[in-house]
Amino acid sequence: METSLILQNVLTPPVLFFFLGTIAVFVRSDLEIPAPLPKLFSLYLLLAIGFKGGLELQRSGLGGLVIPTVGAAVCMSLLIPLICFVILRLKLNVFNSAAIAAAYGSISAVTFITAESFLENQNIDFDGFMVAALALMESPAIIVGLLLVKFAAPRSRAQSKRMRLREIFHEAILNGSAYLLVGSLVIGFMTANNPAAVEKMQPFTGKLFYGAECFFLLDMGIVAAQRLPSLKKAGSFLIGFAIAMPLLNAFLGVLVAKALGLGPGNALLFVVLCASASYLAVPAAMRMTVPEAKSSYYISTTLGLTFPFNIVIGIPLYMGLVNKLIPLAA
């Protein structure tokens, strides 16, 4: 079953465009996306998914499984960095362990978007309120990672950072991607009862979305392939971690989704949130606040391995796990 799902997932435009970008690097094509455009498309995807999620959240209300699911997602974003940190400390110092742990406790919005496209291709229903979980899972992991540095780092370093808690929370909560995603979610929620306004937004947030996703994944394929040489510096331990940790987090996510009573579609999105890793917001925060950590470690593992693994193999693999553990009638 998983093999069939993987094949169906691979033969979709977003994933094929990702491969197209990857192959361009391997064959030394001069294909490149001008620097401002990937950032623009990233912001567009965050705005569109946040706005659509806000609309669905207003329509579904805050009852039922919404609050428990969002609460469980936040708890996972607090727990996963701690699990990762304990494992990483077997081989790495505090700074590298905390930075990588924060990245794996946070989320990848593009992986989430790819999972939504996968569900739509499979005709599996899911709820828009899952975007609220996406919006709220990024910041807690960053906070945990920075607090791990503050309290687990050598005493002299921890003391030098004693007055920077305000900066920690500011960077975690008000970084650009989190701010835009949460803000768009709120705007969608507030305007959901204005049909004329929603209709005017629909061509921008609806029909253009799939094409923008393909374009962005084309660029991500190029960037991911360019990061592969950096994995040699990371070593076999981190290479193994970059594949094994998403699988472990996915398994934990399935157990939580089953306990919550989520249906297959929502369960997959919850699992993907647990299994994905940040390659944008967390690296930006760690470069600023934890300069002792090697960026080649937490960027090459998340972007060079975990991201392509999840969008090509992980999502259909997680769907197979969800189908086995969660009844279709759930």
C-alpha cells in the first residue's frame, strides 16, 4: 500500500518540479531562481494558507476537536525538541544539539502544504483548522531550543545571556513567517462572514496556489541539492538522525492523533507537523542567538535530507501508517 501511495505522490506536479530542480544541480544546468522570488513565493504561500485556514476555522468554530488538537500540537512542539536534544547530546555539544532540536521541533509549512495537496489528490477530507496548529507550532520549539542553550550551556555563557529572555521570546513569536501565518489566519477568521471580500480573495488564495507551490518546490529542489555536499561535514550520526527522527516523531504523532480521535486526513496533517523540520524560521533565529552552533549542521540536515525525504517518501509512508492505526470511520 505504501509503495502505491509513494508512486502516486511522486507523480504529482509539485513533487516532479522538486525533482526537476534537484536534477538541474546534478547535471550542472544554469537554471536558477532570482533571489527575491523564492522569498516572495514563500510569503505568498504562508499568506494564502493562513487566510484559507482562518476561513475554515470560522466556519467550523472552536468546538469539537479544534482546541484539543491545537493544544496537542503545541505540546508536541514543546516535547519533540527535548527528545531530540537528549539524543543529539550523545554526540554533539549543547549549542549544536539545541539548535538542531529546535529545528526538528518546529515545522515546515511547505511540507504541510504538500501534504494537503496529497490529500486532495487522494480525495481524503481534512479540516482547515489544522492550519491553526501549523501557526502555533513554530514558536514554542524555538523558545525551547533557546532555553536549552540558556540553562544547559556552560555557566559563563548562560550568565552572559541572562538578560536576553525578552529577545528570545521576540525572535520566537515575531519572526516573519510566524507573524504572517498567524496574522493571515486572524484576517481570514475575521472576514469569513463577508462573502464579497472572500470572493475577491479567492482567485489570489485559491486558483494561483497550486502553481505557486510548484514554482516554490522547483526552487527548493535546487537549494536542497546544493545542500547535499554539506552533509559530509555533518557525519553519519546526523545523516541517520535526519531520517530516523522524522519517523519517530511521525509514530508519536499517529499515537496522539489516534488518542484525539482525528480522522485520516487531519491525522496525516498532524503527523506531518510532528515529523517535519524548519529550514527557514529556526535557522534564522539560531544564527542570531546561538552563533556557537554550526549552521551547516541544522540547515543541511533539515533542508538537504529531512525535507526531501518527507515530501517524496514520508507523506505517503505516514498515510499508510495512519490507515493502519486509525479506522476510516474515525
